[in-house]
Amino acid sequence: MLFENLTWKEIEDYLDHNKVIIIPTGVYEEHGHHLPVSTDNIIGYHIAEKVGENLDLLVAPLVPFGVSRKTRGFPGSVMIQFETFKHLIEDILTVYIENGFKKLILFSFHGSSNHLMALKEAAYIVKRLYASDDDLHIYIISSHDLADGKIISLLKTMPIHSGELETSVMLYLAENLVDLDKMVKEDPQFPKFELLLTGKPWMKSGVMGDPEKADKEKGRKIVEISIENLASKIKELL
């Protein structure tokens, strides 16, 4: 069930028997020359939507803007400040709680450590505001939590950014948005131990990996396993 397609009365009726909501978050950022800047949003929202269908749970509208420092500076990478994103998530969580939701599941296919930290900080602040409500629970699940042995065994390279995994998945979900002729392999060497404002000076294409090893069937399997893994983790929380 998609939150955005329901009336307020239908949402109220849902809350009469279910207090769970999945809140997908993502980012607009460069994904090399061959993938669209909406890659994380497309993949993450698809997984969340399918899990919502399978478990009969409400899926909130995607929060499409997020935090990522390494891809900052590329045209198409639309980053918001850490504090801005944190406050946005605080407000969103608070409104859903005021609506009556008691189990809020933040899901992010975008795996940037800064992005995930902002989610955690926001969840912690909101949780403290409602510390007296023992029935309120906020969970955070990321793409890292879904990448089990089944997924890793399908890959020939590490799943980093715009490489084999994401390209395979996009070939399955949105093949028309993938430009196979522009795929390049790249392994950028970032300075060790240094705090970077952006990784752009060390990347030519924006790719971190080898998209040339991608294929559509592999993408289908990765998506199906990811849906299964997210659904399994959410079932444990219900």
C-alpha cells in the first residue's frame, strides 16, 4: 500500500488495525556515465514498495534527498546538509507519530555513512521526545543489512558504487535508463585517513567498481533476494 495513493480516511482505517509504516529514503547523486542520478531512489523505492505489498504494510512517500560527501561536486549530485537532512527526518518521524504510527521503519538503499548517521541521530532525538511511550519503536535498515551471502555470491566484484551490483539491478528495473555504451571500470584511490569534502578530484567517471560485469538476470536475483531479506527483517520487528 502506498501512502500517497490513499485518502486520509483510508489511512485512518489502516491505523485502526496496523501501526507500522515503512519510510524509504534515498538520494540524487551521480552514478557514472551510464546510470541515472535517481538510481538509489529507483532501487530503494521498488524494494520498499514490493515489501509493503507482500506484508500488507503502508509505504510512505520516498524522501529523495540525502547526504553523500564523496559524490558531491558532480553535476546531478543534489546533496543537502547533514543537519538539514537530520531535521527533515525528525519532522517526518514526528508527523507520522502524531498520525498514530507506532513502528516506524526507516529504509535506505543509499548506504553513505553520513546519510545513515543522520538517520540515526534523527531517530535518537525523536525517540527521546517520546521516551515515555513504550509502544513506540523506530528502526533503521540499510542496503548493507540486505547484502547477505546469497547476494555476494552472485557478484564478481565488490558492491561499491555504480558498479556490478547497481548496474545489474538497474538493467532489471529500468533498462531504458542504462547506457551500456558508456560503462567504464574505475577504482579511485582516495587519500587515506584524510577528511574529504568531496571525492570528485579522485574520480573521472564517478564509478567505483566494474559495471561491465553486470547483467539483467543477476539484477533480478539481487532484487528478489533483497525484497525477501527486507521482508524477513521487518517480520522480526512486528
